[in-house]
Amino acid sequence: MKKIILSVAFAGLSLFYEAAGQITPAEKGMNSITPDVLKSQTGFLASDWTEGRRAGEKGEYLAADYIAAILQLYGIKPGGDYSGSGGYLNIQRGNERTYFQNFVLLKTTPGEEHLMKIKTIDGSVIKTASFTYNTDYTIRLTNNGTEVEAPVIFVGYGFKNDKIKYDDLARVEIKGKFLLKISGSPAFAREKLLPSELSASARDFIEIASSRGAAGIIEFNPASKVVGTTPVRDFMNLSPSEGRPGAGRQYSSVTLPSDKPGNDLLRIVVSAATANEILKGSGIVLDDYIRRADSNESYPVATMTGKSIYVKTSVTKEKINVRNIIGVIEGNRSDQVMVLGAHYDHMGIENGYIWNGADDNASGTAGILTLARALMETGRKPEKTIIIALWTAEEYGLLGSRYYIENLSYPVKNLKLNLNFDMISRYISDNEKNKVIMTYTESYPLFRKITEENLSKYGIDLEIEYQPSADPPGGSDHRSFVAAGVPVLRFKPGHREEYHTPADEISTLDWDIMEKIVRISFADIWELSEREW
Ligand SMILES: [Zn+2]
């Protein structure tokens, strides 16, 4: 009873204010966006306590609990899994939702066992030589361990491009063979083609090798004496002139589990010495071959090397438990939903450095939380339903947002918009401190129109470069929504030199631009919630 009286009184109050022209719900929301709110949240998220927030690790769990607590404090309802569901205690599903959407990722890492041998048949004598993993050769990560023996064919640069009518693979039977290739492309092709065309040709080669049933690709750079990752020790990054501190991460892949078989084409990188060992006795003189191929002197023909390669490789798989954090502000319309999202994970600890990820993406996380707070501070139920989502595992390839969109609890057609914040606190350059890029789905010119209106209505001094696109670019979580055909909107100033280094620290942030981005976003979201479009 008490509750009802209170809410009636509250509604009466806000009506009174509006009638008196004093303060509108939108203004109330706007007034709650302050530098202190942004600073306090970003400050904790980007502190060493959260240990770089790598998906599935302790620091990220800590950050997630903090975010859920903040949502609860702001009065936002939980929109994640039901309490008590699953788990080793097998507790019955409760009726209460939690803030967490739990799911599992698969981490694949090179295993312990790797072998590569070369077999030479010399008359009746079979000679076998072994190579050393991670020095003479290395193997790109496959989905599963594998074991294969196959003859090797030398295909030069393995280069194919229709525009310049060049094809190292024409009339070559590659099924069941290892393709030994020189890295990159011939010099004359590099002069004639754009870098994007060259990389498209490189992708084509892998695609052709895979679809025509090659046993694998063996690639080498004639100048590389050792291959594979080399360990980076703590002391190696101490010089202040070090370009990118903490580089040299161990290679592994983290994915959402799938029911489809992965592409397991073996891709081996060998040292120049290993390549020469394979080519020995084949009649190919590498220097001469490269000189002729580079100048397109004569058409290179694929050559059997007379050698077989035996390869055995293994992988290990580990399950990682991760959580998206989901809150809901229920609107009058449950069939119209807007998702406001930002990833809260980052890169963790690497080589003794905590990668705090202040801009990437403590800033966006705090931005979304502050936006959520402002929506609650309006004191009015929004027209559309608004989901507040903080994604995990963006740094592993947008996995949190992809999991969300692939497991929607409502029809995807209800999804009207995804607003994404990823790195909202570093201006583009020292001479453009007030500039922001707005990327959005081009079939919604309304997004630009209301942004322009709101900038002047609320006196937000921000220079915006509008970038409408049918396929809004950028490697962040909005891409998961673009892929599902959902309209997107994203504000972002710029990538800076601290990006993806341990130097992405809170001291580098610009609170002014961050506050302005949250303000214009709040104004736009409020407007897009209220009006029919
Ligand atoms: Zn990011």
C-alpha cells in the first residue's frame, strides 16, 4: 500500500514539474551525467585490482560483480540467467533472474607433442631427418591434433591473381600434397597490385589449397633463420624507448563452441634452412628462382621435390566460464528493444604488465553504466525496452555479444538498435580534441538528424564526423548486431598510441570528450525510446 501511494505522489510531482516548465525527465537524466560518476567507475574498472580483466579470469569476475552491483544500485532489473539454474549442486531453477548470462568458451593452445620429419628416398635407402619445433618449424594452430605424411611440391610464391594473369597453381595437381611456398608475393606483383589485392590473393591461396584437398601448406621466408614465438622476459621491456611494451603474447585461440567441423588445413612455417633441406636435390636453385619470379621473367612451374614430410601435432583444449552482464529497463513496449552495450573485458596480465585497458574499455563500460543511470534518473518509464549489456570476451573476437545475439530470449525483429561504446575517452589527435566519429546504419538518417538536434538542444559542444554505412565498420561488438541485421549506432573519438599496450592507463583519459559522448548518447537514446520510428 505504501508503495502505491509513493509512486502516485512521485508521478504527480514529475507532472507538476513538467507543467511548471521547470525540469523535464530528459533534463533530470542529463543532470546526473557528471565527470565524477564517470571517473569513479572508470577508476575502479581500470585499477590494478581488476588485473586487466581478461575474459574468464579472476580480475574480470571481480569487474563483473562490481558492474552488477552498480546496476542494482541504480535500480536496474537483472536480465540474465535465472538463479540456481544448473551448476554442480543441481539446484532447481529459481524464479529470480541474476545479472549474469553464463556461457562457455573453448581455448585451444598448441599441445606438447609436435613432430616433423623429412623422408628422402635415395635408391633403396630411405633417409629420415627430424626438425625442432619452434625453431626449425612451427605449426599454426589447428582445431584438432593431426598426423599426416605426404609428398611435397614446390609452388614458388603460390601466387594467383587474375588481374595480372599470374597463377602458380594452374595445371598443378595439389590433392594430398604439401605445398611448399615462399612467403609473400613476387616483386613484380607487389608493384602492380594494391596491398589489399595482395592479401586477397594470399587468402585465395589458402582457400584453393583447402578446397582442392592439399595436405597442408609449408611456408618460408628465405631470410628467416629461426621461426616460432620467442619468449619475452620482464626485463626486456624496461627501456622507456621501447615501442610496444609487453609484446609477444603466446598464441592460442578462443572461440564459442560450435557443432560444425573447423577448417583443419595444416599450415606450417619453416626456417630457410629447413626449406633448403626440403629442396635439396630437387634441381631448384632458390636464389635464381626468386630472381626470375620477382621479375616475371619466365612462368614458374610447380616442381615435385622428391621428398615426403611427416607431421604430427597436438592441441590442448580448455573450457573457460565467462559472463555477460545484462540489465533491463522495461519500457511500455516489450516488443521494441534497444541494446546499449560495451565490452568490459580486456587483455589481462602479460609479461609481468597489467594491461589496465582504461580507454579500452573501462571508458565504454563506465559510459554505458552512466547512461543507464541517467535513464533511471529521468523518473519515467521509457517507451521502448532498454537492455543494458556489458559484454565479456570482446578481445577474443566479439564472443560475448555474439553469444547474446545467437541466444536471444526475444525475436530478433524486436531489436531496434544497438548502441556500442568501445574506447570513448581518447580524442582523435592533439589538434582535434573535440571531434568524434559517429558510425551508423545508413538506412536510418534519423540517427544523424536527432543527433544534430540534440547537440544544439542540450548545448553539447562536440564536432561530429558522420559516417553512415550499409555495413558499419569497426572491430567491435556492434559488428555482432550488424551481422544479425540490427541497426547500429556508435560514437568513438580515436585510436591512440596506447591502444592495446599496458600504457592504456587512466592518466591518459580525457574526461571532457567522454562526458560529451555520454550526454549526446543519452539524449539520442531517450529520443529514440520516446518516438515512433
Ligand atoms: Zn575494445
